[in-house]
Amino acid sequence: LGKCKLGSLVGFFPRHILVGCIGGVGYFLVVTGIEVSSRLEGGLFYNLPTLKFLIQPLTLLQWTVPLALTFILIVIQHHNNSALIVPLFFISVFILFHLLVLVVPSWSIEAARNSGWVFGAQQTNEPWYGFYKLYNFSIVDWWVVFGELPTMLALTFFGVLHVPINVPALAVTIQMDKFDVDRELVAHGVSNALSGLFGSIQNYLVYTNSVLFIRAGADSRVAGVMLAIATGAVMMIGPVVIGWIPVCVVGSLIYLLGYELLKEALHDTFGKLKKFEYITIIIIVITMGAWDFVYGILVGILLACVSFVIEAARKPVVSGIYTGEYARSIVIRHPKQQTFLKDVGKQIYIMKLQGSLFFGSIGGLEEKARRRFDDSVFLKEPIRYLIIDMKKVLSIDFSAVEGFRRIRNLIIEKDAYFIISSVQENSEIVRALRDSGLWETEEHKERIQLFSSLNSALEWCENTFLETYKLVKSKHLKQEQQRISYSQHSGNGNNSGNSSTSSSPTAHQPINKTRKSNANMISIFDDNSASFGSPR
């Protein structure tokens, strides 16, 4: 993953989801602190038997004493934030506890172990490398090993999942803006490969331990090397050291980490986030604490997706609405043509779209189209051409395509044309529209037109209007000429005695006047050029 530079995928995790994960870890630590301090077996369950166990006098004292120590440490840190405060405090508690055991006559370290105040002493004669004796490959049932592959893969996935979540979360906590997730993935890969070759267990960055370590002032590579040396020394000495550690020290340390992470997730973000984002953080925290870490992440991702859909759907997909009265092509036309096009311009309706067309946003476009084609509006101001300009559209999904089909049916019902502009024939948007069956019949192919630009679409609509007007006027002129010709023949029949070359001024005067009038009406078409105008 690191070599393929896939660490950038962490950028798809919203910041408030990472903060929710931090809070979930904090909640988990507080619960773990109660379990460790009260010596609760089997985990903390939210039921009546567990509550009765926790409020027993000795048990209540065992998990509240570390809580009180944590409160004292928080107060001290409020007045002095030195990195040495935390280690000095817990060393002092360790020393004071053992002094108390020595001072109280009826108490001993063994009695403290038996009552749960000190961790039990681990009795073993096996060296730290004794587990290598268990590796006897001659007696391994490999079919059983293969049967456990799903579990191994699940554990591997769980380990990999921690890196892109824990690393950015740790960076947020220690206020580090620049970090390389790919480098961390490579480091984890090398570490786990070596660990597996030497027969050890899976490992990954532990967020809580790292936060504690760094906040204690260990923020250098030297500190990391020293920690590795100290860990190796404890491994060689064995688990004997555990039998001398008071439970209240460990419990207080866990409480402190849980408090700091919960404070960071819930207190420090209060009033700084949107209400939905803050509620998302709370839900993630509760889910992780009550159920599982992975469930909390999945719930967070689901809520992030819902949030994205809601936000994207609220953004208007229609960026502007115009009519052909003012939105015109860049073709230079005769002034009378321009006047005519302005008169009929309201029959060209342009809707400019933006963003992504998907199931959450297509409803707004449909609503505007249906409102405009409603009978109460359409009868007053009919539309001949609906132009949908897709210049700023990024993508379109199946639900949006279905919305286009419904708009198509509405337009054809009103005997209008559906024009889609700023698209290319081989673009993904056109392929999606074509594959969904937008052009199902010959009528659809005639009524739905595609253009590479809005200007081309407007020019086509204008030319169609002018051509229609020319045909109508030509037909009207022809009818008028036939009427005049019929009148002339009728006049000649009534005045047969007159000379054929003579003409009556009273007869010719209205004819000339009529011809002049007709010439004025069709003068905008006198130019028989190839187009109705010249491009600028």
C-alpha cells in the first residue's frame, strides 16, 4: 500500500470522523480503566449484575481511587504543564503506595496482591525465548492453518486499518500538519514482515501509548530508541516486575489518557463544528465504547456519506435560468431579425447546471422543469425549446439519468424540443444518457438535440424560428398573390370593352400598395445567403 502511494486515500476520511475515533478510543480507555482497577473479569457490561459488582465497598474503592488520582493530576497539570509532571506523579504514587504497605502493620505486599491492589506475581521458569520450542512443523495440520486464513486476513485488515486512522489521529492530537502515511505504511509492512519471520505477533502504531509517550516529552528518535532498549530489558527480565506495580497507578494512567482524548473530541470541538458533525462525533464515541472499534468507524463513514449527500443535495444544481429574449447567439443578424427573435425569445428557456447530478440533486432540476411546464404557466408563456446547458456538470448517475427521461416525457407532451448543450458525442455524460434509453424512438431522436456549446444551441433555435417564420410568410405571400391575381381576372372580365394595354389607376394603385406592404414584410429575407446571419 505504501509503495503504491495509496496512503493518500486517508484524505477521504473527514476530519470529524477522525476526531470521533479519537473520542471513541478515549471512551474505551475509561471503560478499560474501570475494568482493570476493579479487577472485573470478562469485560464491562451495561447490566444490573455488573452495577452491583462495581458498587461493592472494596470494588468501589478500587476503581474510584485511581479516578481521584487522575483528578488530582489534572488539577496539577492545569497549573503546571511541564512534560515531567506525568512521570514524576506516577513515580511518586508508586513510592507512596509501597511506603503505605510498609507503614500499615496488618498489610503486606502479598495481602495487597490477594485483595487486588497490586498485580499478581507471574511465576514462570521459562525464558523469554521459550515459545520457540512450540514450533514443530512436522506435527502441524496445514489444513487447519488454511481453514484459519479468513481469520488471518481479518486480523491483517484490522492492523492495516489502524495505520490510516491512528497516524492522522495522532497528527491531529500533537498538532502536526505534515505527515506521510505512505512512509508509515512501508514501516509497518517491514516491521510486520520481520516480526512474522521471527515467529512473533502482529504489531501496529498504538495511538494511546504514543500520545502518552510524546506528551511526556519523548518526541525525538533518541527517545524511541531508548524505549526499545527498555522494552527489551523488561522482556529479558520477565514478568516478575509486574507483581510490584500497584493497580491504581495503571488505572489512573488509563483514566488520564481516556480523559484527554474525550476532552479533545467532545469539549475542544464544542461550538466549532456544525451541529450534524458534532452529533456524528458523539455517535461514533458511543458506538465504539458500547460495541466495537470497527463498528464505530463504519458508523462514522456511513454518517459522513449521509452528510455529504445532504450537503450536496442542498447546493442548487441549477446555477442560472435565462430566456432567449436576452440570451442570444453571437451571430450578427439583420435588425428586423433581431427584433423578431426578441419577440419570440421567451419561447427559448435555458437552464444552466453545475456540480454533480445524482439522486440527491436531480429532484431540484425536475421540480423547476415541472413548475415551468405546468399548464397554468405554460398556457400564458409557452416554451418551444428547453436548453439544458451541461458545461459545469462534473458527473451524472443513473438516478439523474432517469430524471432526464421524465423531463423528456414532459417536454414531448407539450410538443416542445429538449436540447442538451455543452456536451460531446463521446463524453461519459452522453454515453450515460444514451445507454439509459433517452433516445428510444424516432420522435425522441428528432425532439432531443445535442450541441457542443450553448452558442450553437441558441443559433440552431434562432435559425429554426427564422426559417419557420420565412415559410409562414412565404405561404401568406403566395395566398395574397393568388387573391390579387383572382381580383385582376375578375376586373378584366367586367371591363371587356376596354383596351388590354390600358390600365386603371384606381386598379393599379392598391396593387402597388399591397406589393410594397408585402415587400416590407419579407424584406428581412431578401438576402438569399447560406445562413440567416454572419458569425461575428
